[in-house]
Amino acid sequence: MSSHTTLRIAALAAAAALAIAGCGGGGSKSQTAPQRSPAVAASVPDLHSLESSLGHVIYWAGARAHYTYELTQTRGGNVYVRYLPAGVKVGDSRPNFLTIGTYPQPRAFEQVQAAARRKGARKTRLPHGGLVVQNASRPTSVYLAYPNSSLLVEVFDPSAAAARTLVRSGQIRPLR
């Protein structure tokens, strides 16, 4: 994996940590990005296998023909599934691709509720009580959680509108 890719993933993890902390999550503000495995190409069975070993579901945007699923995970159980179009290599350092992050977080739903009350927040309700928040300060990342869930989900897309549309459409769901 290139140093640019490592830095990009570290930046995503750090941004997620800040967003989570900003949503009322616990932890020190001097957190560093958690250690992670190298990015690898993964098949759907690989994702299912990882999900079983983690003990929590992995969220994704569903199967997409002609895409490579790039998988990165942290020691703490955070999982990133990045959708790479045909011709893009695993580890590409550009932040130009849909990425779904699944983060184990106590009180994830309460964190999203708190974020929804912040200035610049745009919230949307989902079926089954889910809540979505997109903030004007980082519109390309949309966060969602469900009541009584210990998972925070981040949907990143270079297009803020595309990220929001994906979440609202119900396409972001557990792998199962």
C-alpha cells in the first residue's frame, strides 16, 4: 500500500474519530488513528467471512457489477468498504470513490441525535427509526445509526448529493 493511501485512510479514520467525538462520543480528543490492516480486494464471501469474525454487521451499498470492493479494517473493528470502478487499483490514493465505514460505537444513535442538533446539520429519518445526519462543514460524509445499535455508519462520496441520495434511498444496509 502506498504512503498516500495510508495517509488517506488515516485521514478518514481521524475524521471519523473527530466526527464521532463531535457527536458526543467518548474518548480523548488526542486520539490517533487506530492501527489498520492493508487495503485488500475482497469478494462478497470475503466480506461475509470478516463479518462473522468481527461479531457485528458490515454496512455497504450493495453489489455493483464491474467494481472492486476494497476492504480496510482497524484493530478496533472499524471496517471500510470502498467501491473502486474498473481500472482503479486497490490502494489508489485518490479520495474519489464511494466508501462505507462501519464503526462500533457505544450509543451510536445518541451520537447521531446530538450531531443532528448542531448548527449546519441536515437530518433525515429512515425506516425502522434510523437517523441520518449530514453537516455543511463536511457534506461529503453522511452518518447514520439506528436505535439501540452500537454501530455508526459513515457514507463518504465525493458528491455530497450522491452520498445523501444513497442513504435516503435505502441502499446502505447490512451485508447479510
